[in-house]
Amino acid sequence: IMSVKAFELVPAVEREQVMGEKVRINIECIECCGKHLYLGTNDCFIHHFLLEEHTTAKGKLAYNVQKLLHKYLGLKKPVAELKAASALERLIVLCDSRITVVDMVTLEPVPTGGTKLKGVTAFCVNENPVTGDVFCVEMAVVLARRRAVQICTVHEDRVQMLKEVTTPEQPCALSLDGYNICLALSTQYMILNYSTGASQDLFPYDCEERKPIVKRIGREEFLLAAPGGLGMFANAEGISQRAPVSWSESVIAVAVCFPYVVALDEGFVTVHSMLDQQLKQTLSFRDGHLLQDFEGKVVLASSKAVYILVPLPLERQIQDLLASHRVEEALTLTEAAQRNIPKEKYQILHKRILQQAGFIQFGQLQFLEAKEHFRKGQLDVRELISLYPLLLPASSSFTRCHPPLHEFADLNHLTQGDQEKVQRFKRFLISYLHEVRSSDSANGFHEDVDTALLKLYAETGHESLLDLLASDNACVLADSAPWLEKHHKYFALGLLYHYNGQDSAALQMWVKIVNGDLQDSTRPDLFEYVVDFLSFCSNLDLVWRHADWALQKDQKIGVQIFTKRFTSKEKTGQLNPDGVITYLQNHSQALLLYLEHLVLEKRLQKEKYHTHLAVLYADRVLGLISRPSATDDQLSAARQKLQRLLKESNLYRVQLLLGRYPDSELLLLERATLHGKSEEHDKALHILVHQLKDSAAAEEYCSWASASHDQFYRQNLFHQLLSVYLDPDVPGGAQTVAAVDLLNRNADVFDAVRVLKLLPEEWSLPLLRPFLCGALRASVHARCTSQVAVGLARAQNLQLQHDRLKYRGGPILVSEKKGCQLCHNTFSEPDCACLPGGTPVHIHCVAKKTLNLPTHSSCATKRSSPLLSKEERLYTFSI
């Protein structure tokens, strides 16, 4: 791609001249001095070539290359950098983080005294030296893990360090011009004058994200790789006197051949003008590795070969904009012509030019730009789809625009069999159709868009295929189904059938995949998916038709067809639990899981479900006990389930279970629990103590059986257990040890007085010391607690009396001579009522009249007081 052919790429060193018969040799660095070309390779060799220019019969420049020498440095590391010092006839070499000097002719190492430079990560030569000594080379060196730059000089026989300049961060790359060092630090670029110490920050840059570029392009001027794919110019003062160059964000190297800046990225070499910063030429160059300029010569290298970019005169101009693919200039010209064209005609023309520009950039794989032009030009998306063979459905009536918008016959014409490009074009169409589908641009032809998307998704194995089929879509079934089957997307085909209301066909497809009749790895959990689908399927005929298949595959998973459904009989498509239980009679594991679902998860309070589950649990325990291959863990887990149900449920039929296993010696613990549910504690304790001989279980039983009762019930149950232990009439006699342990562990539960009456007189006190101490402590604690309670009650009563006295009024004098304020009659009885303010009135007067006083004080309080004298009676009142 070019607007001006500025350079021509000419081969210089072929790969055979570098590698020979070795296939793993890569070029790591290059250096050119006059006709001499030096290459550093990854096997620690330096190769010396002589380049001779000549003109071919067609008048083009070519090179004859002669290999003079190659030398192994002996460090077993790649040669990282080469710089020629022609005045000294020396070659400065960076290898294995060390700088060494070799002879330019013989490539033999030259002994040098002075400073030994080790741990070097980068260095550069000062092309504008300040020492004035032509027989030395000035250079700047960056050392690993040091925030500093060392200024050194290389002489014929020594290396001398002149100065060390500190930097804010560890430098990554650098370039030197006079006293000015342009540095790429880890987060930004800066310019530093190592003579004056002045520095200037330029702009931020992330060295970890992309390799920085620092290039000297002239006296006190540098070119830097900036974020956003820009080449920024900066002088020694940190000022940019030129507009930035817009290049690829993946540029890895640049060179300068005035007036051009040549940039190398992952796939191209681009040429920009330093005068107007416009792209003038683009050369496709895969595996580009190195790009450097040497005295007007631009050398380009891949990892295997070397090329020369020969500059050509800038004399050619583009005449036909669209024919030469100068899209932006064509659009600019079209916009400029707007004033001379009627509005309606211009709109038609503008849209067409945008569409043509979009197809030009589409053909150049500039998909973002193409998409934007298609959007602005309101392209009929079927124009684009029609380039892809067989994507439009057979029922589509679309025909291409005439005259055509592009010169492409179809995708095969575009890609010429390049499958990588084919995939890139398909990925673009997927992206574009996805955007069109979510906008109004697809109005009127949703079937074409959705069917094309489905075919692309299926063909490329795109993950959005299932999302498309699981959402509202207009895919044509007649076109889509054969396409999905062709690309073995059988699970997706089932989804398509389901979306079109053909659940039976969908299930048949999925069942074939699960059974292995069809191969499709889209859903490794397809069996679980089918079960889940059936659990929500409203067509009960389909459910019953496939339920047996699912249960035969895996009862544990298959039963989810029923467990994930609602149990309500009123809802459409729901199943009656009784009918499900009947159906599952031949699938024991599924039946057990379904009953667990009803009882333990749904908490259905129906006796038959609880009883049925308990029976199944018990039968499973007995079956495991009788099976020699059963493990202890299996038996323990089964018994725990049974015992938990027997203890926690109150709905199962206890007598039925007791009658089912009347004399079973294998379920003694469970029978004890059943007797406990029937309040037959004597039988339960007899089993636990005398048959199982498990005192811990007996004690735990008492705690469980009395958990929902009061302390008195709990005490009686423990006393009953103690009586069982002390019963001398059972085989083996009284269990003294168990009784002592019971008392000593549960002293706070027992009534000590009752216990002492039960105990044999011959028992010694030390034997019961823990019990007696606990009982005494409990008694003392209870006494102290009651005393505290009495004290608190007294204190509360005293406080209330204090509050009462606080609100009592003073004495009121009542005599036979005083009259009632309501009726004005005198008092003949000691009882009276008192109005607020202490005014005595008759009680019957208060009852007859309603006082016009505020609510909070509109009541009279009855008062009484003993007689103080014959004429007067003094009554004390409480308000």
C-alpha cells in the first residue's frame, strides 16, 4: 500500500549465508560501516560481510555479498548489540551483559584496560561527540538494577568512565546526542543534560506493555514511540517542533532517511514523511526483527536474512483516488462537492461512496474502518452476506446492487485460498452481523441475518451459537437444520427444534448424543441438561416417555425430573407425588431420593411419605448388614439417616414400624427410639441398657427424649434410667458402675433426696463424691439464687414504696363543718374523693357530675383518713 513509492526492498544477505546448515540460528543485531556489514547471532557468533552495489539489467540496484569471516565469542549467549568505531578499527560488542571490544578486521578480542563494564542492559554511541578526540568513542551505558547512566569513552586500548548520572527510575532504552541523553524509563520518557544536570519529563509510557523506542534523528532531536501508535519528536529542551507521526501501535524499530521515517512492525514496513507526517508507503514484511540506518543506508533484517531499503525519488502521484484506494481523500473530495449537487442526489452519492470505501477497506482487512463506512452509508447488510457463499437462506429474494459496489466475486476471490484470511473475514462478518442484529438496520430481513449468523457460528465453532438459539431468533429451520447437522452441531440442532416447538425432535437428538449414536461434545453434562429440560417440560407425555430412559441411565440424576417439579396438583404440567411414587416402585434408589425430597426438602407433612421413607431406610440398613461386601462407612451413613428421621419426624406410624421389625436384633437402637416416640421409656431403656449394654446411648436417649419437655420430665426420665441400673432382678444384677457414672456426670439433673433413698446403704460416700459435691453445690446455688431473688424483690418493693411516697400529697383536713365543693353539703362520712389541688368532694358527687378539666387531671381520687378529733377529721390521701 502506498501513495508514494519511497523505498524498494532489495535482498542483501540470504539465510543460507548466515545459517548454513543450522536451522536455529537467528540474527540478533546488525551494524554497517561503509561496505562492511556485521551480524550478531544468537549462537554467540559475529559474521562479517562485504556488500558491493551493482545495477541489474533492468536498471535496479542490487548487492553482491561476500562473507569475509565469522568469529565465535565463547560466551554461549546471544550477541545483543554491535557498534562500529571506524576511527579505532574496533567493534564494540554487548554480549552476556558485558561490553567487549574486538578488531573490525580479524574479529579477535582486543585487550582493554580501565573500567570493566559488566551487567550492562543497553548502550549507545554519541554521534555528536563532545570530547573532540577523534580517536575515542563516547557512549552511554545502562547497568542492570541501577538507576543511573554511565558516560564512558572507548579508546584503542582502554575503556574509561567519565561520569555517572542518576535517574529517577531504571532506564530501559536511551540515545545520546552531545550532552543530552534521551531516556525511556519504566513509566515515562525524559531528556537529561549530563553536563548541567537539567532534566525535562516528556510524556508517560509503559515499558512493560510495549518496547520503548528512542531514536536520534538529528542534532539535538529525537524520535520516540508514544502511546496510541504515535511517533513523537522532541528536541533537547523537550519541545516538539513537528507534528507526530501516526504509525502502528506494534512498531518495534525505526530508522531515519531524510525526509522519511521508516518504521517496522509485526507485519509491515511503513514510510512516513517528516514534512507532513503522512504515510507514504507500506511494505509487507513478515517476521521483521531489526531496522537501522547507517550513513543514509536503511538496513532491514528478519531473524534469518538481511535486506536493504533502497530510497527512490519521490516523483509519482496518485491520479484516480478510488482506483488507488486513497479512501479518505476520495471521501474528502465527495464532501467538498456537496455544494454543487442537489441534496437528494448528494445523499445517494455520499452513501454509495461510503459503501464503496467500506468494501475497499474490507478487502484490505481494515475491518474497523470498513464497519464504520458501512454504518454511515446505511449498507444493506445482505450485500455483505452475499459475498460469503451459501450464507443467505434459499428463500431469500435478494439480488446485488447494480452497478456493483465492489469488484469481488465472493470470499474465495478475496482470500485466494488463504484460510487465515477466510477466518478473519468470517470473524468480521460475525461481529458486524451481531451489531446489525441489535440495531434497526436489520428491519425487514431478520431471517437473512439470523440464518447467516447461525451458519457462521456453526461453521467456526463460535461460542455464541447457543446464545443465539436460546434467545428470540428468526433462523429459517429448513436452511439451518441441515447446516447444523453438516457441522455436527447436534445439541444446537436440538435447541433449534425446541425453539420451533418441536420438543420431541429435540429430545430425540439429545438422547442420541447421550447414548453415543451421535458425537457432539458441546455439553459434557448433556444428560443432566436433558433431565433438567424434562423437569420443566409441560408436555407430560414427553416426560413419561423419557423418564424410564433417564432412570436407567442414572437413577440419582434421573429422579431430578420429579424432584425439581412443583408438587401442586393445580398447576399445568405438574405431577401427583402419589403417582410418581407408584411409578418409581421399580427404581429403588430413585424412589428413596424422591421420598427424601418430599420429606426432608419440601417438608410435606403427610404420614404415608414419612412412614414409607422410614421403612425404606430400615430395609436399606438391614440389606447392608446382610451384605458381606458393604463397608462400615456405608452402614454407618445409612443408620444415621434412619436414626435422624426416627428422632426428628413425628408423622410416621410408630406401631407399624415396631410391628414390621418386632424382634430384630439388628435394629435395637432404632427400636429404642421408636419406643421413645410411644412414651414407652421403660422398654427403650431396657433395650439400651440390657440388650445393647450401651450406657452412653441410654444417657443420650434420656437427653433426646426430654429435650422438648420441662425439667421435671427430664428429671423423672433420668431417675427411671437410674432405677434400671439399680434393678437387681435382671440377669447380671444391678449395674453399679453405670449407675455411679450416671450420677457423677449428671448431678444437676437428679433430685438428691430421691437418689439417696434409692441407693443401697452399703455404698461408700467417696464413690459418689462427684455426685454429692455437685448436688450440694446445686443446692447451695439454688438457695443463694433464691436469696438473691428475694433481695431483689425486696429492693424493688422498697423502690416502689419510695416512688409511692414521692407522689403522695400532704394531709387534708375534713370536718363536719366543711362543705363539698360540688354540692356544698357538709361531710358526714370519713370517705371522700379529692380533686386535683387537694379539694375534698363527695364520692357520689363525682359519680354524678362530669368535670370540665383537662384529660390528664379530670379524675378524683378516693381518700380515707382516721378521725383526729370530734370536730375535725383528718384524712390522708394518695393521688
